[in-house]
Amino acid sequence: MNWYVIDQHPSCSVILNSLSTSLRIEFPDATGFSPRNLSRMKKFYETYKDLSNLPTALAKLPWTHNSILVERISDVQRLLDFLFHFYDKRDQIH
């Protein structure tokens, strides 16, 4: 999907709404295709697209936690440092 084109389009929200509707029709048993969630998927992709593999710490997080972190921490290296620090401490406790 070409997210750049969608971002630059004057009616970005209209495109996301249309895409959301199309995905819900195409995959009626699936969930998570709201316009807001599609926007979060885009942000997630943009944040991690340059990594060859997602770190294990990141893969262990639920989608909602990933979305919140990506929205609040814009620097990828800071985000990864936070994740590694968090999971190192958590693994020491358990």
C-alpha cells in the first residue's frame, strides 16, 4: 500500500474510511480494520520499516501497547532502548 499517497491526499480520512469499509467487506470475520487502527498500522510500519527483524521485546508486546509507544516516542532508537530496558528488568523479576 502506498501510504505516502494517502498522506498527501487532501481527503486522507475519506480514503482511510473507504479502505476500512473495503477491508471489512473483504474479510468479514476479521476485526481491527477501523480507520483509526489502519492509521496506527501505518505509523507502526513507518517506525520499524528499516529494521530487518523486529526485536523479540517488540514482538511480545500486545498491539495496543505497541501503538501507544509508537505514538508517544518518535525516535526509533529511544523506543528500542526503552523496550530492551523494560524487558531486561521484567525478565530479572520473573
